[in-house]
Amino acid sequence: MRKLVFMATPFALAGVGLYGDNSWAMYTPGINAGGGMDVLVGGFQFFAESRIHQYLRDARESVGRGHGITQIPISFGLKF
């Protein structure tokens, strides 16, 4: 009988990027940081991660001033 292998490895991630708003005609700089987990089950490697993205909306599109936008996506997947 084969033994089922299960191994979990946490990871952290961070970065900078350019974020588009609505039409993607204009970009604004932002930062992101988060964490996740790689999980090996049998011969399959799954992952789950979440990051918090923070960037400033263009002040020209907000009356008189820009304001911060925060997004927190969660991703699940299979690596191959």
C-alpha cells in the first residue's frame, strides 16, 4: 500500500507595481504584501495565497484629491 505524502510550506510575498483604474488608460504606483501556503498532496502541489494591494487613485479623477484603494484578492491553484 502506498503512503499518502502531505507536506505544507508557508511563504511570504511583497512587491511594487503599477495599477490601472477603470479604463487602464492611466496607471498609478502601489505596493502589495501577503502570504500563502504550498501544499503537496500525493503528487500534486496546490497553493493558496492572499495579498493586500494598496495604491492611490489618480487625483485628477477624484474631485480635488486622490484617495487610497485597497484590494485583498485570494487565489487558489494547482502548480504543474
